[in-house]
Amino acid sequence: QVRLVESGGGLVQPGGSLRLSCVASGFDFSIYGMAWHRQAPGQQRELIAGISSSGSTNYADSVKGRFTISRDNAKNTVYLQMSSLKSEDTAVYYCNGGRWGPTFISWGQGTQVTVSS
């Protein structure tokens, strides 16, 4: 079955950087678009960055210019490089299939990102 395992979160100061990873299994990763989503406390989960199977990318306005999504099909892994982090980036970050919206019903456990001084 589909399995998504996110990692790389942590506590970082404002202005800092982090790189998140999501290892996928249970489906043909190379033919799926993928995306990163996040959910802040009390808010709905939102898609923030997507990447097509061929590498085209899209970003939410809130992260454009600061975050970069990439993928390594040989490793079944999608990455999110985050820089110039702000307190409002604090959330649990998840990956899922689909460049523009979630494809799979099941989600991973997510990885917590906390931006605070």
C-alpha cells in the first residue's frame, strides 16, 4: 500500500533554513506528481508546493521565492528546501501524491517545523 514518510523538521530560528524529505513507496513514484502540504494549529491543511513527474513546479504565494520543491526518482523521494523561514511557517508538513491536490487517502505522520527565536 501507499506509504509516505516525512522527515527533516525541527526547531529553527526566523531567517533559518531546513530541508524536508519524503520517502514514498507502494506506487510508481516516477509517474506521479507530488506535493508538500502543511497544517498549522487550528487551520486547514494547505498545499504549498507541487512538482510534476517531469519536474515542473508550482508554489503557494506564501512560500514562493523562499521554498523549493525537488524530487529524486531514483530514491523515490521528494524534497522541500525551505529558507528565510518565518514564524508563520510553523506547521506540520506532509507530502502526498498529486501536483495540485492530494491523490492518496492516507497521509504520513508528517514532520513538525517550528520557527521561533
